[in-house]
Amino acid sequence: MDELLIKAAIVSILIAINTAIAGTLTVFRRASFLVAGSSHSALAGVAVALFLKSIGIDVHYFAFALLAAVFAAFLSAKASKHGDINTGIAVAFALSMAVAVVFISMTRNYTSNAWQFLFGDLLLLTDEDFALISISTSVVLITTSFFYHKFLFISFDPDGAEAFGINVHLYDFLLISIISISVVSALKAVGAILVFSIFIAPSATAMEIGKNTRAIFGISFIIALLSMYFGLAISYQYSLPAGALAALIASIVYFITAARKIS
């Protein structure tokens, strides 16, 4: 059990890093539901992979989940050119859930596998899961460090960025891909249902109290990490789901912060 706890503690740090980067960039882009759309689209990709495995085609869920998440997020971003991006995300969300339900219903032997992707479990991660989230986090960190200023520019002032000669559509797609990679990497740890709270609540809280962009990234990381650790500690003590507890803590912190600011 000690080994599992150590692994879960390290994964919590990696998820907090992804939250600080992907969650904050999503909030900056004013498309918070992009995380929810990506996670549920990823779930549709997982459902397809599980179905293929059930009929003897051995495929890995990660590639299908990432492809589905990026594709749905890209469609949502394209739809935003003609209206509200959240409308596009909502349609992609509904489509993805429909696909997920259809394919999960056809793979009854793999229902328990689908359950972990829905709600996650920090204490049931394999060495392969640990390697995947480590590699994904490295990719997200390196890519964001290279394009940090461009990501901020297109998020806060896309028209100005385009006038400045930046290929907004290219970097927007890259940004969406980074967010999707982060979401998919956390899928088995916290689940498609809860990843939205884990990613958005700490970043939204940081937006309320941070004085600049770097402070917002840092505060988001700290809130996410503490939420994960408190959730893990309570989970170990009382046999409750760590991901749900972490999401609950992060959400409560946001509402307390927002309430204090209003008052």
C-alpha cells in the first residue's frame, strides 16, 4: 500500500501541474467548458477502444481518447468563429456522451474498465498509467514553455495577435491539443466526470486572488495539489474516492473565495 500511496502522491503533483497549465489557459481563453468537452469526448474514444478490444482488436485507449478529445475541441473552436464556443462544446459533449453510451453498452465484459474512466481512482493506477501521465506532463510543460507568450496573446487578444502576424488558428489548435493531452492524461486518475472540477476550480480560484498571470499559474498549482493531497489522505483513512474528494475540496475553496470577494 505504501508504494501505491507514493505513486498516487507523485501523480497528484503531475495532475496539479496539468491543472495549473491547461486549466489556467482554458480560463484565460474564456472557454472553461472546453475541459468538460474534451474529457467526455475522450470517454467516447475510450469506449470505442474498449469495444474494439472486446472483439479481439488489441488497441490502446490513450490514442483513441486523445484523438477524440482533440477532434471535438477543434470542432468546438471552429464553431466559435460563427458564435459562442460553449455552444459548440455543448453539442460535442452531447455527441460524445451518446457515442460513449452506445459503445459501452456493446462491451459489457469491459464495464468495470469503463467505470474507472468515468470516476477514476488514484490508488489503482498501473506503472503504464504512471508512465503515460509522466510523459504527457513533460510534453505539456515543454510545449507551453516554448509558446507561453503566444498562448497568452491569442487568449487575451486574438485580433491583436492576428494583426501582429501571429497565425492565431495554428496556435489555437496547438493550445487546444495541449489542453486535450492534459485532460486525457488525468482520465484514469480522476475520471471524465470529475476532471472538470479538478482542472477549472483551482484556476478559477487563482483568477480571483492572483495579481498577474504567473501568480495565477502558481496559485492554481498549489490549490490543485493541496486538494489532491487532502482528498488522498481522507480517501486512505475512510475508504472514499480520492478524486471526488479532491474535486469537492477544490470546488468549496472556489465558492468560499468567490463569496468573500463579493462580500
